[in-house]
Amino acid sequence: MSTAGKQLRGRAARLARLMPAGPSNAARTPFVLLVVVLLGGGLITLLLLNSSLNEGSFELSELKRKTTELTDEQQALQRDVDSRSAPDALERRAAELGMVPGSGPAFVDPDGTVRGVPGRASAPPPEPEPSASATGTPSGTPTGPGPLTGPGRSPAPPTAPADESAPSAPTPPGR
């Protein structure tokens, strides 16, 4: 066994002479370049991904701000619609336009029969103005906006002298 061990050492020594003495740089260079390129590519990819996420984040925050503004505007408009569609507001606007409450309603059934008795709407009689001696003002001077159409309501529109040939319902302006 001792001679076989020497022979092996001798053979290993002969093979060692065939190989270069220092470590080979030629075999390591492609691997090092591959690792550097992969790391560089990974870093650049992360940088681009981070930039696009930040851009999306800014866009998202801008869209949230716009959504908040539009929601506030929508709520303000809804409050305006609700206040204008309240029954007392509708009644006040109708009185400002010269409309008067109707009489009892009548309904037409699908077979053509009329249920109820239709009646003509009539304006309530204007309230008499106070005399000049009672208020202490001259008789031709107006004292205020006019008679009110009810408690807490806006004043009634001024009435024109009655004309027999004029229609009884007021005509909307521009028609």
C-alpha cells in the first residue's frame, strides 16, 4: 500500500504540472459578469416598479381629492333640491308666480267616467289695506310689500285691475 500511495502522489504531481499554477480567471469572468448583470437588472427593475407605484399613488390621491370635492358638491346640490322641493317652499314659489290653490280634484277613470266634481280655482280675495288715518301715512303711499297669503308666507304678487277679456289664469312670462 505504501507504494500505491506514492504512485498516486506521483501521478497527481504529474497532472498538477499540466495545470496552470494559479487560479484561472478566464472561467470566473462570465459568472461574475452574469451575477453583476442580474443584480443590476434587478435593481433597475425595482427602481422602475417603485417609480410607477409612486406615480399611481399620486394619481390615486388626486382622484380621491376630486371624489371628495364632487361628493361635497353633490350633497350641497341635493340639499338645495330638498329645500326647494319642500311643500312650504313649493307653495311660496307658486304664490310668487301668481298661482292659486285649486278646488276639489276630479279624476278620469280609464273607462272615461269622471269621479268628483271639477271646480275652477279662484284667488283668495285681497286683504283690505289699512286706511290712511289709522296708520298715519298718506293714502297713496305703499306701506310694505303687500298682503301675505298666509302665516309665514311671502307676500302675494300685485294684482292688476280686472279686465273682462283677459284670461283668468296668469300667463307665464315669455309666452
